[in-house]
Amino acid sequence: MPTFNFPKNEEDVLHFWQENKIFEKSLEKKSPKGDFIFYDGPPFATGLPHYGHIVASVMKDVVPRYKTMRGYRVPRRWGWDCHGLPIENLVEKELRLKGKEDILKIGIDKFNNACHSKVLMYANEWKKFIPRIGRWVNMEDDYRTMNPEFMESVWWVFKTLYDKGLIYEGYKSMHLCPRCETTLSNFEVSQNYKDIKDLSVTAKFKLKNPEKLGLDKDTYILSWTTTPWTLPGNVALAVGENIKYTILHNNSSVDRGIKDGEMHLTPGYYIIATDRIPEITREGNYFTETKKEITGADLVGLEYEPLFDDFLKKSPPNRENLYKVVSANFVTTADGTGVVHIAPAFGEEDLQLGIEKKLSFIQHVDESGKITVEMGERFTGLEVKPRGDAQATDKKIVEYLRSKELVFSSEEYLHSYPHCWRCETPLINYAASSWFVRVTKIKEKMLARNREINWMPKNIRDGRFGKWLEGAKDWAISRNRYWGTPLPVWRCAGNWKGEPPNARPAKIPWNCGDTKIIGSIKELEKLSGQKVDDLHSQFVNEIEIPCKCGGRMKRIPEVLDCWFESGSMPYAQFATKEKTKLPADFIAEGVDQTRGWFYTLLVLATGLFNKPPFQNVIVNGIVLAEDGQKMSKSKKNYPDPNDVIAKYGADALRFYLLASPVMRADDLRFSERELKETFQKVLMILMNIMSFYEMYAGALPPPSEGDPPAGGGRGKNILDRWIISKLNKLISDTTDAMEKYDLNEAVRPLGEFINDLSTWYLRRSRDRFKSDDEKDKAAALKTLGFTLWTLAKILAPFTPFIAETLYKKTCGNLLSVHLEDWPENEKISGDLLREMDLARKIASLGLEARAKAGIAVRQPLGALTVIGGKLSDELREILKDELNIKEISFAKGEMLSVELSTEITPELRLEGLKRELVRNINALRKEAGLTIADRIVLHYETDDEEIKKVFAQFGTDLLKDTLSKKIVPGRHIERGSGDAKRSRAAVSAERELQIGDAKVWIGF
């Protein structure tokens, strides 16, 4: 572990921020550019923060910090998502309630009170965790979607849209969660598709009037479905008028296995789309003859016998258009038999066709996903899509049909199927009434407003999000649930005194159907004459409004989709709508919100004001486990975020995430190994640079008030000029990327700069810090200090903890780096940067040549020729030192290359031995814990004549390079003597070394 404890330092910095109210002070600092509006999408507090929350929080912290430094005031208000199925499911589980029936038994008031008590169950953990990852946000003055003022604003949104003709009540086919007993909007459905194996069946529908086709025997139309449970709701068969169908004949019973399924043929005629015969029969010769070919138009109007006659017996539907063949333009021969079974109660196309053709309507399944009593004892009460075994009821349906010889074939079918995004229950397509936002009416406006938004990454705008908008449908916003913002719809229920119709005055109709939409608490109080403090169902359900007909109006029972609340957030987070600023300057969330929050914000902002809801948005991807699987607590396939922060610190995690593809809407396979690498290559190197600076900075006078550290870096040395130019380019590159909201591109050069600062500037300047040339030494120190001080400001939005520490260690002028302005870049010397890049390329080629020759860098060599490049004299000297070469010459050539002289003269060999001695002696100093302030007396003993020559010839260099006072031959060290003392304690160290071919004893 490094000597610098990053997590402990972050805890100290966090305490400093809190004690000195630095966040609050940052909001109070001068903001000449005005307010920068940021919307924060609220999370649920029913679970603990995970990596997905961390990614979003980092984005939501980086941009506001940066904009604050750029001269904006950036209010950041936390919010809590309080309503919806997540809370209800949690309470149902705790109270052991099986569904809506149980909720009604205990009472909506008791159930909603229980939901209220669970909303903020982990709020305290969130309030600890969010600051710990360095995020600044006001969590005390939070907004909550369950507060009356928020809910009232949601009512205002609903009423305003209603008055604009953008909300209506309708009957449509939607996806229903049987477990939650409520419908889902189309974008909720899209969030959770899973590949499952369903049971498909090709059923035999027996024609009543085959003679119309010139047939005199049993005749069957074959139709394929992957939802056998919908067959009892069948009312028609659909064909394509222009599709060709073939009548096949079979004169004997045939039973054959087909792959994993089976086929059963009885004598008679079979009608199948001609193009589908090879697939349906699997190329088998199961039919005795082909009777003839017809078109779909020849089939239209034919009648067939129902597969199930239970509904006809118990509650006969309208028989006008029942069990007939109809035409439909959606029928194809891409799959199935070219004949579609139509059940209007369980499919969108089916329902629309039923309306168009005025077909009968059979709904044999209730909202709990169970088959109704009309189906008899055999099926009544069965769940059509049970969570444990999605095929269970389908198997019973198929088995029943097989017993009646109405199954042609059946087999398992793998397909993608929607599941409830909250409880994981398979959804069913279900025709139900709902309240809708008329999205299709404003779709073109939404597409236009979307084009005004800056998306990061840019392809989201016209890609994932734009394509979703193009196919957007009307949004179902009502839910048959309880814990949510109630629909503000009051409707006449007639005489609510309990009298039967014949007892009421004739002038008062039993139910006039009048409807009133309420837009505020004040309006409801005025109409009802009652005081209203809470808008939840258990309170407003009891409030009645007089109807103009003389009856009473009561609220309809549904609540609003919690996504409607989220989309209303810009108008509902404030107590007064006048504070709303539209569009926001910036928002950020995950890629899944392209069909969630981003979408609902755009729908409502377009519908209300025809404005985009936000100007800039960053979309992050999903954080997966290292194996590419979804992170799972039960599988324990990822490291706990708290453990990661305790080990590496929040800055390391932030930098790792910011530099990863997750910032560009791509998935990230979280790797602790890669996180550790980031920690080591960025933060540890940075603190090593800082430690080096601190080691020598004491020699500098303190800066004057208002001046940058050490007076700023303006040294004349080419390395000083280069690193300052490099620093200004870093400012320029990072600023450009941040203005584009490209966090990935903003962070990338930071790691590169820190590496350059350490491995080139600091390493190439190391001798200058030890130099006797006080002027050049001061210039190097001032340059390094100024660079670190400026770097602290650039790092502040990204790694706020270490930035604060750097700022303090370089004598920052203000109380905190986060009260500073963003640095402005000065002149960048492009020529110098290019020339230094060339020098480093040559250095790399020279080191490669040394490695091939097997000669270590510590061994000086005589000459290097550079072909195809040329450097200034200053850079030539740096290169000579870097490669340990005595002379460097340049030659013309098209390709950059080097030629290395590998001859080692006796003189060069002695220099190499000197370097080896220096390296080993300094390693011994380090082991002894000495600092640059400690001077040693160096003792040595050797029988090797070359080593003796080194001490004799290079004694002065050895004294300087090893920080020694004197060199004494011999093994004897007077322990505790003045020569062996340093300021803190007496120290001695000794070791026998192997230097080349010689043995040397060193001690001090």
C-alpha cells in the first residue's frame, strides 16, 4: 500500500468541506454568467445505491462543479421518487398480501400508510454515500413526489394537457401485469424483454360450410399461435385476400413426430398458405393429394366451429360476426400458416380488426391474469402466464384440444417476451380502458424539439431516442393501483344517498356522466367545500363534488403512472410553477431512460409549452459484472462499492468510470483490476509527484498574497517551457471537451498529462532540483509548483478530493480549490510540443536499440546517429542525458530511425560502474529512511581495481549524487559518532554489492 492513504485523506477533505460549508460557499460565489439549470432525476430510496447510481451521480457532479468554476450558479436539489409499484410490491410482500383483493380487505388507507412508511427506508444510507463519492447536492431541501405541492403540480400538468385536447379516456389493447393487476405503458414494456420457451400450437378450425369450396368432407383451416391461452377468446380467423392457399387432402390418420413437437392428421381437407407448406409439413409427404389452390378472398365469409363453446353456453355474445373468416392486411406468410387466429381481447391488431369488422368480443381472462368462471371447472382460476411455469396453462389448453382432435401440431418456441420491469411477471396483452396522453398528435413537434437538443453521445438523438420517437404511440398514464398521485377526475355517480333508481326524483338522472378535471387543491376545496391537506387516494376518494344534475361526483379510482410524475418534475419540484426554468441546461441519466425519463420529459414539455425540456444531456451505459453478466447480489459477482471506496478511494472510482465507455452510453464490464491500474497510474503517480515537490519546496520563499504558488512557472529552461505549454494545451483540450459535454474526452488527456509530468518533465529535471545552480533550481521548483496548482483546478470537477489536497499543498490562495475559477489557457507553443514529441520518439528508438544490443541505460555509450529528424541543441542535450550517450548527430533520411554505437571503451565502462554504484547507494539510503536533508559519510571496501578507479576519478560526482559529506575507504564505522548521525536518530546501513564483475562493501 502507498504511504499516502487516499481513503483517509478523502474522509479528512469531506470533513473539511462540511465544517467550512464549501458547497454552500460555492453557490454564493460570484456568478457573472447567471444560473445554470440542472434537473436531477429522483431515485427510489427502497434500495441501496449501486454502480448505476454512482455513474449517474458522477456525471451529475462533474458538470455542475465545472460550470460553477466557469462563472455560473448551479443549484443542485435532491429528489426522491416515492410512488409506484416498487413500494407497493415491497409492502405487499411484508404484509403478505397476494393482490388487489387483499389490499381492499385491509383498506386503502392502511395500505398507503404502510407504503408511506417505507418510502425513505434507506434515505440515511443515501445521505452518507452520496457525499462520500464526492457529489455535492442539497439533500436536506429535497423534493418528494409524495408531497402535496408536488402532487398538485402533477394535477396541473394533467389538467393543462386535458384542456389542450391531449388527454383522453380510451379502450385499447395494452400489456397487463397479472401480479400487479395494472397495465403498463409501451415504454415500460420495452424495458424488460426476456428470451423464454413458450408452447406453440397449430390448431385445426373445422369449417361449417366446406361445400362453398366444393368440398364434401371434414375441412380444417390451420392457424398457428404462440399463446394457446388466448384460443378460448378466438372470434375469427384472418387471411390475406391476395395470398394463395392450398387445399391438401388426407384420407387416413397419420401421427408423426416433428423435431421436438408432434403432428396429428385425421382424414379430411387442410387449408394452408401455399408458401408455408414446406415449413408446416417439414417437407414430409403426409398428404395423399393436393386438391386445388385458391386465394384468401375465396375463404372470406366462411364459418367455422368454435374450439371452445363454453361462452356460447353460459353467456352467448353477439353472434352477428362470430367464428367467421375475415381479411386483414397484416397477415403474411413470414411464419405460421398464413392464417391468424383473432382474439380482440388480447392483441392490439386483433382489437383494431375487431372494431373495423365489428367482431364479437370474448375476454375470458380477468385483470389478475386468471381464467374466468365462464370457462368451467377445467380452466377457471388458472393463471394464463404463471411466473413459475409460463407454459403450464398453455399445456392444459393444448391437451384439451388434442383430446378433441383439434391439434395439428405443437412444439416449444423460443422467443423474446415482455416481463414486468418491477416484479418480473410475464405480461399478457389485454384490452382495457385507460387514460392516455395523445402522443401521436404532437409526435412531429417532439421530433423537432429533439433536434434542438445536444445529446452525448450524439448518435442517441437520431438513433436510439429518435427511432423510438418515430414509433411513439399514445401513452397510457392511468394505473389500477393505490400508492400514487390520484387521477384528478371526478365523475357523476348519480344519487349517492343509496336510494334505488325508482325512488329518486324524476328530474335527477341516476348518472348523467358529467366529468370534471381538477387542477389544484384550491379548486378542489372551492368545489367541494372541504379542506384538503393530502392528495392521496384514501383522502380524496372521500371528497364529493355536487353535480349540475343534482347528483354527486366522486373521483374515479385510478392513480397516475409514476412516469407521469417524473416527467412533471420540472414543474412540480418547486412550490410555485413560476420558478420553473425550461429548458434545463443539463440533465444526465442512463441509456434505459431514452424510453423512460428522457421520453416523458419531452412528451410533457412539448405538450405543455412546445419546448425541449433540456438543452444538453449525457447518456451513460450500463455497468455489468466483469464476466458481462448483470450485477447480482445473490451471485456476488461484483465488488461492493463501499469496499472499493474504502480500498482505493472515491477519486479512483470516479476517474475509472469517467475514462470508461460507460460515459458514452456503452456497457462497462466493471474490473477491479482495471480500477487498481487507474489508481496506480494516475493517483499514485500524482501523489508521488506531489511528494517530490514537497521534498524540495521548502527552499522556496512563500508566495505573496494573490500570487500563484512560488510566483508561477515561467522558467527559461526548455523543459519548463514545454510543460507549461503542455499544461495550457491540457486546459484547452479539457475545456473544449467539457463544453461539448464529452466527459470521456475531457478525462483522457488528464491521465496522459500526469504521466508526462512524471516520466518526462520530472525525471528529466531531477538533477535540476539537486543542482547547485540556485536560479535554475528555483525555476524548476516554481514551474512544478505552478503546474500542480493549476492541475488541481483542472482536476477539481473530476477528482474533487485529491484536487483539494493538491491545492492546499501548493499554497492555494482561497479556502478551497472548489471556490476557484476555471483556469484560462495561455499561449501554446505548437512547435515546441511537436519538437519535444519528436525527441521522445527518438528516445524511444534509442532505448529499443539499447535493449536489442543488451546494454543497460546506466552504461554510457559513445554515439548515436538520428536519421530523418533533427533537434535543437537544448533538446539534443536532454536526449543525450536520457539515452546516456556522449554525442548525438543527425543525418538526412525519409524514415525516422537511429544507429547506435555499441563500443564500450575503458573510460565509458568506468562511468557505467559509477552509475551502478550511485544507484545501489541511493537504494541503501532509501531503505534506511533517509531524506534529502540527511548527509552521510560513505564507507567502501573492494579488491576490484576498476571500482577503486571509480572512487578515485569520480569522487566529487559520487559525493553529489549520493548526498555524502565524505568518502572513507575501509569497513570500520564508528557507530553513534558524529559522522553517522542525522538530525532525528543515528543511522547505519551496510551491504555487500555485486557491481559488474566486482564485489564492493558499502556502509554508512
